[in-house]
Amino acid sequence: MREEVFWWLELAKRDLERAKRAKEFEDKVSMVFWSQQAVEKALKALALAVKRDIPKTHSIRRLKEFI
């Protein structure tokens, strides 16, 4: 598997940890933001693993449809 896939997954994990910390502080805005970022980056990793390409988008819906 391409190294770039693991890079995107690591970024997604970091964002998920940020979302968990925001939840601990009851910061809902940050929690939602970092959760969205984690999902987007995880989907980009999956797209690279499956399709070997990533569309230039921040839309979770478009990433899901691409995969």
C-alpha cells in the first residue's frame, strides 16, 4: 500500500484525537469541526487505497460517491 495512504490515516487519527479533546471541554463547535476533518481524511486514505487517486474536494458526500 502507498505510503501516502498511511499519511492520510495518521492525519485522520490526530484530528479524531482533537475532536475527543474538544468533547472533554464541551466545545461542540471544535468537536464537530475536527470530526469532519477526521472523516474527510480517512475517506481520502480509503480513496487512495482503492482507487489510487483523490478528488480535489472537501465534500464528504463527493468522497463517499467517488469510492
